[in-house]
Amino acid sequence: MDNIENDSFAVAGYSLRPGFPRDRATLVKFMERTYGELDPHQPLGHIAATVDRYLSRDTPLWWVDPPSPGSVTTPVAALWLGFATDQRSGALHPYILMLYVAPDQRRRGLATALLTVAHQWAQRQGHRQISLQVFSDNPAAQALYTALGYQPEAILMKKDLGQSDGENPLAG
């Protein structure tokens, strides 16, 4: 992974450091927090399997540590990139798998600074786009992404099929 220099991190006092596959347990915790905040009643058992499926040396991960001179700290924010294929052009491009900032650290510019790091990394790698998904019931995240130039391109639609009773509505 091409590292970003900590000097380029735009939030004073906080430090940026790269993540590694050995950070799996912390990444799982951050993803569980992300989805748990969106819906505290949803099952989270799939999160570890998702991390295991995609976390590698080739999927950039950055952690943000709080101002704490001279001590070991727990990160307060993170951004993890994977890759996706643009369905129109076929181009492989960075895809934001997770962006998380601890609730008590929000509204300080950490998400914007992490996204800037991801944008810079992607550009240095020669990519011309970056993408993400955001839940329709997360207007704060949508506003942030829009302010940073992200534009809606598709709408993810799903239908709950409930329990299968073996009936196929498309069968003749």
C-alpha cells in the first residue's frame, strides 16, 4: 500500500497511520459500530466474514488516533478501501468499504480529512473515480458526500422475499 504521509493529515493534533491485515479485530469492531448505530437490532454476525473476505495488503486502511502524546491510543476514526467495477465503463476503481468516526469525535473534520486521504491515494494510483454506497436513511453522510463532489449514479433497490415457500412467481 502506498502510504500517505501523516504530515498531510488535515486535522490538527490527530495522527494518521496505515492499517494492516493484522488489524482485523479492530476493523471488525469499527464495522460493527457503524452498522450497529444505523440499526441496533440488526444481526452483525456477517461482519467478520465480510472483513475476512476483503481485507488484504491490497485494500488500503487508515486509522486516526486522537491527540494523546506519548501514550498508546485506540483509534477514533478509520477508512477502508476495496475495489469495485464501474458497471458502465468496466473500470476497476477504489470503493469505500467503511468510513467511521466515533460519535464523540464527529463534526471535527475527521471524515473529510480521511476522504481526502483516500482521494489522494486513488489519484496517485492512477484511478479516475472513487465510489461508495450510503444508506438512504443517513442524511448526514449524504450531505458530507455531496459537499465533497459525490453524485448519485444508481439506486440500490431490494425486495424482501421472506421465507421461500417453493413457489416461483415467474414459472409458467
